Amino acid sequence: MRTKRLFATTRRLLMIRSTRDFWTGAIYALIGLSAVLIARDYGMGSAVRMGPAYFPTLLGILLMIVGAVALIRSFIVPGTAIGAFAIKGLLLVVFSVFLFGFIVREAGLIVALPLLVIISALASRQFRWGPTIALAAGLTMFCSLVFIKGLGVPLPLIGPWLGG
């Protein structure tokens, strides 16, 4: 009788209650482990004088911790099931990133970044033009000021295609 109760309790504990948390945790843990394994071949350095492996290793460990927390949570907290695979959204986001990479040097940041935002926003079911245009304009101004003017990133605001 006691063995049956122990088996039932163990089985209940090992049931995944939130598949979303389970797969999120598994992906985070896998990416973190990959970063740590790849960084093994580089010099670690110290906290004062960081080597090329320091940041990827630290980030990988943090990702593994977040993944472990999500995995543990998936067995404790009930959650919703994973929805259908959104192939249209995935393709739009990937296409917008590739398009940005291909045209940013020739068209400039002022053209490439709004295209990135608008095309990737089309992937959402809650897409609305007003907030998307506002986000594209705000993000373009922010990135122009911070990255190009502030940090000196060598990207043109207006590219050669537009006479820049």
C-alpha cells in the first residue's frame, strides 16, 4: 500500500504540468550549455582582465540557471499548452531580419530599420498600423542617436541608394 502511494506521488511529481515552461527551460539550458562548451577553447581571464571566454561562459551559466528554474517550474505550476506553430510569423520575422542586413548599408538606417519593424510586426495577430508606425519612428530615432551619433557605429543614416 505504501509503495503504491509512493509510486503515485512520484508519478504525479514527474508529470509535466506546463509544456511551455518545459520547452522554454530546455531551450535556455541547451543554449547556455552550448555557450559554455564553445567558450572552453578560449582563455578565461579574470574579473578584472576578462578573456574572450569570460562573457560567453558567464552568460551561458546564467542561461542554464534560468532554464533550470523554468524546467522545475514546469513540473510544479500548471500552464497552458503550446499553441500551433506559426510558420507565417516565423517567416516574416526571419525575412525582415535578412532584409535589414542586406539593405542597411545601401539604403541606410532610416529606411532599413522601419522596414524591419513593420514587416516583423505583420507577423502578429494584433497588428495595427498606428502603433507600428510610432514604434518604427521612435526606434529609428533612438538607434540613430544612440548607435550612430553616440557610439559611432559605421552605418549610414541615408545610404547611397538615396543619395547619402
